[in-house]
Amino acid sequence: MGDRLARDVVVKPRLRRLATEWKPGAGGPGPSTRDGVMLALGASLAAGLFTGQLELGLTLALEPLHDPAPGLFRGNRHILWIIPVVNLAVFSLAGLVLGLAARSRRATPARGLPVVLAFLGSLTLLLTIRGLHAAAAALLAAGFAWRLGPRLAALIARRRRAAIVLTAALAVNTAGVAGLSAGREILAEWAGLAALPAPAAGAPNVLLLVLDTVRADHLSLYGYDRDTTPCLARLAREGVRFDQARSPAPWTLPSHASMFTGRWPHELSAGMQGPLDETYPTLAEALRNRGYVTGGFVANTTYCSAESGLARGFLHYEDHALTPRSLLRASALGGRVLDRAWACVPRVLSAVGLSGSPGGGKPFKDAATLNADFLDWLDDLPERPFFAFLNFFDAHHPYLLPAGEEHHFGLYPQSRDDVLTLHRWWSLDKRRLPERDRALARDAYDDCLAYLDAQLGRLFAELDRRGVLEETLVIVTADHGEHFGEHQIFGHASSLYQPEVHVPLVLAGPGVPRAESVGVPVSLRDLPATVVDLLGAPRGPSFPGHSLARFWSVATPPVDEPVLSEVDAAAKSPANGGRSPVFRGPMKAILAGQTVYVRNGDGREELYDLAADPGETHDLAALPETAATLDRMREALARILRGEP
Ligand SMILES: [Zn+2]
């Protein structure tokens, strides 16, 4: 009875008074300033909840238009909780600011509040349309808010009870979806750990380090005249260096998928059209079945994140950064307005002479961060061997060093224009660029290689200090290389020439001899077969290809087979306009001995002798004396494509 009296006498009039304030042109005494702050906060939270759900729905609905790839491939599965959370944070901050501002003026925020919230809400939703310029979205949102904000508020005030019930339902739904999407992976990891079989006694750890976008011939490990990789050279002295390692594809996803399954790219689903499906077992699955704790740490979140299918078999997988800034970027308002505004701060500071840095920065996890994440994971591992895969993105365009890192070679970005050039490098028309800009990109790339190498050196030193390194089979390679003007091509995913498919490969650790090198062409698709072979005693899935241990182990018969590389489609935003060879259609190339055979999409064939012509500048395909070689190479390619040994 007392409760009901209190509700009728105290609560209802207060609600009514607050609601009256929402009506446009309403008079009345107005809420107290404290009530005003609460009103602003409450209304903002409700508006944030509504907008968050709508933005999430719109983002998922528009995804097929922005990118026809299935599901969230090339997206970020965490948006299921990030978008609602960011909206709640942004709206409640706006509400708090409005409420406090009104309080400081001893006024109520009620009159402006509906307009501001309607503006924020409609701006957020309009920004999910990627083609719409942010300024146009803001103008449209201002119009909506001015016309509809007060009316919406009046409607909510009239249907107060329904609005409260709907808000509560949305809050429960948001918390449920967010909790489920964030908690599912943690639960799966626990369950996976609990289900691991016992590992073999003395099984070594396996550490696969993939350096994204690293061409072999820019490494001092392979004789480059700049000392870009002293640490890798040191590792190679402890193991085996492969001088003719080829990536199965000149871009990230099919190359990694091939390295993980032992299959050629044409056998796999992984490509521009979609992720790696579950047809073939992966190395991580095989090692997990042997009792290994498996962990992946990737910086290339476009083509190596869990959405790409590469996470299968890993109990623990860290991909999308979950820092405050990356969370902000995952939402429309945060990514297209707030983050860009924040990114302007160093430029403004630089322009007024308050900071020596021209700005820039790396929009992904750098090697130091990746190392730290991996070492943190190692700290908490149970007493079991581990298989860890790290994908380092530091050498990928835009070739910028992390803040505070020193440059070593030639030119480096010294102005905001330089930084902009590197940021826009992929889409720039390189034919129109001055030679200085092309040299800048090349030199900046070499600096990134040296930074990456130094970080690898630190990682090896730390593993050594922990006594882990000597029990670990270390594999260092790259998923593909990078063009810097050879054949008038820049970037990757555009051809099958050496700069894109000749990659580093070093193996060191248990079962691997010291200080050896192998000059025979090998493919990265042999990695799963190699690891399983070096660990001995097959258990779980086996892999096609041939163990690389055949080059030093008498137990493995020697095999010398041509090595295939292939590319099916041009990148969505090509680095060379339409001039890349891949624009003529799907390409195949094989390397046998020192002879490279390339079959272009339009049927045109190329033949090069790498011993005499490492730059592949003299095409021998049309010469009468190479007709027999050409026939042999055609037949070899056909055999590989037919799946014959
Ligand atoms: Zn890559």
C-alpha cells in the first residue's frame, strides 16, 4: 500500500514532469537540474541501445552489397558486441555532457536533447552506407534530427510504458548477444584444452612464423646488400636455409591455406570468393590431435582472421585488436568520424610545430605487440608442447615503422606528404610518381624488414632465455613477396614473377641439421608434411606433398618435382590499375630446376632461365630451341593439375 502510494505520489508525477519537458513547446516548471542529468543519461542510454541494434542490423544487411563474400568473411565477428557497446558508450557520453552542461547553466537539457540524440542516431545509421560521404551524412542527419527529433520525443512521452518495455527488452537482447559472442570462444578454448589427448614424450614445440609480404631477395639472409636480416641469418646458421622456396600463391589467404593443408590453391575453397572450408584437415588440427596446445596470433586481419577459416584447429586465436581505438573503428560513427578526428591530432600538432612526427602510424598490430601477445599466452600454458603460428604484417604496405623506431636505409617518410604517399601507395598510379617516391617506398620497405628482423631476434632471445628455443622446431617463411617496379608492377596478388613468389624459408631446431642450405626449388605447401614427418609416429591426418627433411634425412627418399604457384583473380583494389598480368585471367607458374614456366590467363606462355636471367627479363618461350623444354613444362604443369605424382 505504502509502495503504491509512493509510486503514485512521488514517481509518477516526476516521470510525467520529465516527459512533459520532452514535448516540443511545452511549458511547466521543468525538472530539477539533477533530474535533468538523469533524464539526459537515461534517454541517451535508451537511444544508444536502439541505435546500436539498428546499426548492427544494417551493417549485417549491407555487408553483401559492400562485399559479396559469404558471411562475415573479411569482416570482424566481434561487431556483434562491439557495435552495441560503442553506441552505448558514445550516446551515454553525449548524454552526460549535455546533462552536465545544462546543470552548469542551471537549465534543463530536455529541449535540445531529442535533437542531439536524433542527430547522433541518424548520423550513425547513415554512416553505415560506405559510399555516402561523412559530410553529406551529417547534413542529412541534421535535417532528420531537426524535423523528427522533437516529434519522436513527444511520441515516446505519450507511449512511455511501451518505450520502457522495449528498451528493457533491447537491453536484455544486447547483453545476451554480446555475452554469447564474447563468451563462446572462451568456453570453446576451455573445452578444447580439457579434451586434448596426452602428447608423445619429448615432443618438440612447433613455431611457425609467417612474415607477410617479404620477398627473399631483399633479405641479407639471401645476399641483399643492405643488412636487413642479421637475426634471421643467425637462425639460419643454426638450421637449414632454403634458397628457392616458392609460395603457392602471391597473396595471403590461398598461400596460408596451402601452408596449413598441404594442398595446392586450386584444390582449396580459400580465395577472393570465400574462406577456407572444412574439406581438408589443417596442420593445427593434426597437432592438436597429438596433444599440442595450439595458438594463432595474426596481424593481417583481412585475410588471416578467424573469419578466413585459417583458425581451424587452433584452441586460442588472437586476430582483431581489441584496444579502445580498434573497438571505436569497428563502428560506423567511431570509424568514420571519431577515429579520423583523433588521427588528425598528431598532424595538427606537427603543423603547429609541437611534434616532430609527421603522423601516420600502423593500423595493425606490430611485431612487438604480436610477440608480447604470444609470450603472454606461453606464460599460462599447461605442461604440454605447443604449436604457435604468428603472422607478422610489418612489411606490408604502408611500409611505416612503429612510432619511435629508427630508420636505417636511404629515404624515409619525413613529411605528411610522404606519410600520405605510403598510406595511399596501393591505389596510387605509380607510373605518374616521381622516382623519389618509388625509392621512398622501397627504402621504407627495407626499414620495415630490418625492424621485423630485430623483433624476431628479440623473440628468439626471450625463448632462449626461457629454455624454450632448444625444444622448438622454428619455421620462418613468408606468404608471398612484393613487387617494386619489376615488370612495371608494384604490390602483390598481381603476377607470378620472382618478386611475388620467391620467399624466405628457414627451419631450425630438433631434427634439423645446422648450417646447411638447399638450392633445389621447394614449395611452402610441403610444410605440413614436413612438420608431421619431423615429429615422427603419424597420428591423425597426414598431408600431401613431400617432407623437406628429404634433403637431409636418409629415411625420406629424395623427390625432385616442379613447384607450382597460382593466382586466380586480381585483388579487389589492384595495385597497378588494370595492368597486372592477372587481369588477363587465372595464372599458373612452375619452377623446375632453374626453369620458370608461366601460363597466363589468355594462354600466352613465358619461359625464363633463372640461372642466366634471375630478373626474368628475357622470355625464351618463342625461341625454336626451347620448344622441347616448353613441351616438358606444359606436361609437368598438366600432371600437377591432374593430381598425378
Ligand atoms: Zn600476405
